[in-house]
Amino acid sequence: MDLKTNLSTLGLTYKFNAKKLEKLGIKTVEDLLLYVPSRYENLSVISKVNLLQAGEKATVKGYVLEVKNTYTKNRKKIQQIIIQDKSGRTLLCIWFNQVFILRIIKPGDFLSVAGKIIFFQNKITMIVEEYEVLSDENAETVHTGRLVPVYPETRGLSSKWIRNRVKELITNKAKDSLHEYLPENIIIKNELLDFKTSIEQSHFPKNEEMAKKGLARLAFDELFLIQLSAAYRKREWQTKKTSHILKISPFKDELEKLLASLPFTLTGAQKNALKDISADFTSASPMNRLLEGDVGSGKTVVAAIAMYIAYLNGFTSVFMAPTEILAKQHFDTINNLLSPFGIKVCLITGGSKIGISNQKAGGKKSKKNHNSKFIISDSNTDLDIFVGTHALLNKNLEFENLGFVVIDEQQRFGVKQRSVLRDKGLNPHFLTMTATPIPRTVFLTLYGDLDFSYLDEMPRGRQTIKTWLVPSVKREPAYKWIKDKIMEQDEKGSKNQVFIICPFIEESESMITVKAAVKEYERLKNSVFKDFNIGLLHGKLKSKEKDKIIQDFREGKIDILVATPVVEVGIDIKNATIMLIEAAERFGLAQLHQLRGRVGRGNKQSFCLLFTDAKSEKVQERLKYLETNHLGAELAEIDLKLRGPGELFGTLQHGNTELKIASFSDFELIKKTKNEAEKILPEISLYPALIKKIKTFREENISSD
């Protein structure tokens, strides 16, 4: 059997539960085998009936003497089975309202039961939680009498069901398919179990030590395959020859004029990033670089200067952003910087209809399509830079001499989308950017195929945002302070503006403590801030509605903007100086930091108020890190330690980012597997089984974009 076999082909029980399995991320045989337990319940000690104590949990084996139904006072059925162990003592075992038990268990059966011991009708009795009918006294148990695996469940799929299916695969259907693929020297050096044994011991361990060893091998494999795949991709990318080797030195004067025109001085970090990019441009291999920097650190300016270099060399550039709001903002920034130098910048969003043309964008002679809103025609084919959203992926839009691609907030695009843009050129240089703080261990693991530049400085004149944790008792004084701040005017007569962030659009029964944006907007508008102009922004508004609200806010027509985290990226309002975040404990530190970065974009002192009703000391301590820490990368590291890697996956996407077995917190294992991957890469051709594994792994997890 191929481990990639879809489970739904293996029988009705799999087919019937296919959707439930998919909720757990399980589609194939391999997925199920790698769906490891979250914990183990130790039911390995077989107790004697005469030694049982009320209150304990125990496992007992014995022959069934009697089975019957009895009734409680309110006529509910109790299933009673009496078993006799080796000592000859008997034990009453009971179930509540599970009449099918009496159809399964018959007198004379050998039974293994596990459950809680109580006194019932003046007898030592077991409330049975797990049971299994065995063929004989020496038969192997699955649900009792051992370290029993307990799995993360979903409604309708119990751990017992998963155990039965995994056991069936290991002992029968897939037993001859668990082939080793790691080189023997790696297994020996790292003291790993073989692959088949690691699967067996992860699910049904002989003891706790073997459980650890089984999981350790699978964690090693997960990280090793990710990093070997990344190294493999990087080597492939470096072997690609680009026809876009860009020259820098002939255009020294032009670049100096551009830099002199900037209304600010580049930071040292921006200069270093441009050095990295320039080195990539002049290399025989196309650039594949990640530029990370906090909100407001100047990534767009770096990208604009790089696109200017591409323009000077005669190449077209594309800049793709995840939302129309962000695309329009980047268009304004890039156009303002570069249009004085004769560069034509075009904005393409979802509202733009791409005309079908027999000439590529950037060409000279195109036919006009009068039925399209955006038309590639004689009047606009000399465009040099295209800024837009996913609309840039339109199959009818092609680019002449595409030499440079920039993806902003790259984690919001799938690898296939990025690949489409790459294919629109002949191995163009590729720069991806993110404001999402990435812990070092995560970068080493997920982004090992990329070169890396980091903007760890903010532009001069930018003041640190003062951040305060505001408990519920200080809510009213905080509101008064905000009102006073709004009324303050600077020398130009501009007032301060406020963001108020709420996590959800509508109330959810499971999160009733969270202020919903719509409900909060009505409350603030009608009571707390009734004398001020308040707007509401959330993801379900139409594009035109969002644009109108943002424009009104930018023009000062709105004093306070209540919003969901849609505001996290894409809004740059110079007079927005106060960020109030409701239910701050619901956000990770990195996300709070990004939200905070939406204020302080001008020269005014700005503030971030973290509202929380949480009483937990741990929550308070975690949020207080924001009062003293202002670097996103540091906060991401803190969040990784305090909350674990789960908080990252809402904001990171690089193929399949969520580790199933290993942890991003395990830096030593990440370092070890990275070293092993780098060592074996030059001689990987000697290991066909590993190459085959890498090929299937890449197809499923990290597309070779």
C-alpha cells in the first residue's frame, strides 16, 4: 500500500468519516500514521480485584460470568457485567445507558476493562471507561492494560476510533509500507529508531521511554524534511540562470539623485538591505530574498529604490499586496517617490478588468478593448511598475521584460499564487516582504530557502509609542483621557485621531467576553463618545465602503475609527496617535505590536492602550512586555516562549507552516536537523529513497515556487 493512499478508499468507515478526518488534517494513510497522541494514559498495571480501592482508576482482566440490565429509580438502564480475575474474586462492572454492550459481551468472554473504582450497592464496582474483548489471556490490548494513546479529537471521532484505525494500519494494511528513507549514518549518529518502529512506538509504546523515542524520531524527520526541502529548493534556485543581471555602477548618478530627493535619510538598516539587494541584482542567479521589518521601518521605500534600479536597466517591476487598501497605499508611496523621475506606475486591483491584448504590458503596440475598465493600450503600455492585488495574477495580463517581483505581506499569499507571478517573467528577481515578526527558530525552519535582510531601525524623528496596560477599573478615566487628547490641536490645527480595535465582527457564544466591533461601535457612538464623529470598519464591508471610510478618516472627518483587525495592515494615517485595543489578551504579542504600528506614523507622540478584563497574573505579565519592548522580533520570541508556536499560524504562511510533531521552541533540534540537511545535500543523489520522500514532501507541504 502507498502511504499516500486516500483513506476514503479503504472502506466505508473511512469514507463515512472523511470530512471529520479532514477537520483534523487527515486525508491519507500517512496523515493518520503521523497523527500522534497528545498524551498517554497509563493503564498498564493490571490490578487484582481484592486490592482495588475506591477513588482510583484501574485496569482489570477476567472472564465474564454474568451480563444483565438493571434500572435506576428514574428507570434509566444500567448495564451490569460480573467478571472474575485470576484470584477468583469477582468485580461488578457497570455502564450507563449503553444497551449495545450486552450484544457485544457474552458470558465466557475474556474481558479487559479500565475505569474508576467506586462503592455501588455496598460493593467495590468499576464504572467502565474503556473495555475490549480479548481472544485469550495473552492477547495484545489496544485500549486497556498498557500506555493508551489519547488523541486530539473532533466531534464524532473518538480516541478509541482513531486507535482502532491506526492499529489496523500498523498491523495489517500498511505494515509492509513503512519503509526506511533516512540514511543509516544519520540514524546511528542521532540515536534514532527506525521509521517503522518509531510509528509503532509513537502510538502503542511498550513504555514511556519508547514513547519518547518514537516521537523523537518523528519530530526529527519533520524538521529534517522541511529543512532539506528548503535547502534543495535553494540549490535549485541558485542553479537557475537569470537573464536579468542588473547593473548598478553605470547609474550611480541617477541613484544619488533619487536618494537626494527623499524627504528623509535612509536608516543604516535600509542601506544594508539595499546592499544585499544590489548584490543579488548583479549575481548570475535570480534574487530570492525575504525583507522583514516592523510596521513603519521603511520596507516600501527599499522596494521602490530597488524597482528604480530595475527600471534603469530596462525592466518592468510588479508589486503585489494582499488587500486593495494596502495596494492603494503602496501605489501612492511608490508613485510619489518615482513619478518625478519619469516612471509610470499603474494600480491594478479587483475592480480593474484586464483587457485581452495581443501585446504584453510594457510593449509598444496593443489593441484597445473598449469593454474593459483597465485596458492595455497605446496610451498606457509604457508602464514601468505595476502595483496591485491578486488581480495581477490574471491570465490575460502579461508583462514585457518582467525583471523584478515584490510581494508584500508574503505570508498572506499561497505559494501557488507567488509561483504564477514568477512564471510571468523569465526567472525574475524575487523580493518578499513581511511586517510579521518571525522568531529566529521559525525563520531557520520555514524560510531556509530564502536569503534574509532585517530592518531593525525606525526612521529618524519617529517617536517610541507609549504603551499602557489598562485594567477594567481604569476604563472610564482612559475614555476621558482620550476625549481630551482628541480635542488637542497641533500648530497646524490638526486633531489627534483614534483607532479602537475589537477582535470580531459579531458576538460569538464561545467568546462572550470579547467586544464585537458592531456592538461596541453602537455603544461608543451613543454614549461614551457621542460628541465625536465615529466610523466603523470591518472585513465584510464592500471595497467602496472601506475606501470611503478610510478616506474620511484620513481627511479628519472621522475622529474615532472602530475596527476589527482588518486595520492590521494597510492604513497609514498621520494624525492617528491613539490605538485602543479591546480584549488585548486575545491577541498574540506580535499581532498587538503590528496593530500598535498603525499609529505613530507622523512626528506626534503616539499611544497604545491595551484594554483587558483578564485577572490572570500570567496574562497581565505577558501584556506588560509591550510596555517596555518595541522590536517585533523580540516580542515574537517572547510569545513563542510564553504561548507556544500555535499563535504564529494565523499570521505565517509558507506552505504548510504548522508543525504536527516537532516544536519551533526546540531550537537544539532545529539546529541539529538543519546541520544534517546541509551535510547530506551535496551527496543526496546517493539516497534514492530520501529523494523520493523529499519529492512527495515538497509537493504536499512547500511548493517549489
